[in-house]
Amino acid sequence: MDKRDKITIILKSLKKEYAGTQQTALRFSSPFELLIATILSAQTTDVQVNKVTEGLFKKYRTVRDFAETTPEKLAEDIRSVNFFNNKAKSINKAGKMILEKFGGEMPQTMEGLISLPGVARKTANIVLSYAFGINEGVAVDTHVKRLANRLGLTKHQDPVKIEDDLMSITPKREWGNLSHLLIFHGREICQAKKPNHGECVLYDICPSRNI
């Protein structure tokens, strides 16, 4: 089967399976809050991030609030996420840069976002897609990486190469959808240790079903 045809089936099947689900489980009320939540989510579950940000976003309400605190104080507020010290430094520096370089407004380009501390393409793609409705690429997290390989959409392990492969076979308007649908399916069915083939709507087109 042609990979473009396979993508069409994957999108149709997963849209039906996860109809009504939000694009991201992370809770946010502004693009900057989504940026922070996404930075915090690295190596940490969305459930835990939402617990942390519930109080965090009440204490720090603006970009300036995050920029004018200290990394040490911020680290204390996010201690329950992994790598909290490094994440606190990145968030604090990102807030400062947004104030100084972007006039306090979140950049809405890939180039602008990846210039911020702690922001790589995955985070930038999430912010652009979910906060601004802009498709610049496909966010490749651990779930997308795993499913893209299992479904035979790529042979690469490098996220940038995986993203290139997915972008080349997926209509641009669907880049954001593809990412969040694969993430949901990876969490619910196609899990790392043991995929639930019996409940998988993609079973018939999955080359890893007999592995």
C-alpha cells in the first residue's frame, strides 16, 4: 500500500475513533501557558503537568511574572516534574526573551519559537498548531515516533527525519491532526510495552501486527 493511501486510512480511522477529543490533554488559557506546559511535559505525564500548572498559572499570570521571578523560586513551584531545575531556567529565560525580543508577544513562527530556551521543533509545532492553528510541521514525541515506525511510515529514529517523512506523505492541513491522533492512539492502544492489537482500528494495515 502506498504510504499516502495509508495515511488517509489512518487519519479517517483515528478521527472516528477519537472523535470529540481535544487536541492536547494539557490545560492552558494562552499560548504562553501552552508553551510552559509543553516544556514541563518532557519526560513527565500530562496528568502531572496539569496538577502543577493548576497552581502555577494562578501564581504567575503573565509573561512578565515568569520573567521577573528567579529560576530558583520557579523550580520550587515545579519540583514534582522531572528535570525541574533545567525547566525552570528555560521558562524564566524564555519569558525574558519574549519581553525583550518579541515585545511581550508570543512569536508565531517556527524560527521565533525555536529561538526560545528549552524549545525545539516538537514544542514549537505543538504551540503553533494548538494555540495558533498554524501547521508548520508534525510534532514528534515518543508516541508518534513509536507508531510511525510500527505503522511502516518511517524507518528512522531521529525525530527530525521522522517529521520529514510524515510531512512528505501527509497533507499539510492534517499535520497537527496526525500528531495528536497518533499520540492518543499510542496512549490508549499502541503502548510501548504491549500494543493492544485486539482493540486496534489500524490492525489490518499495521505491518507490526504479527511481531
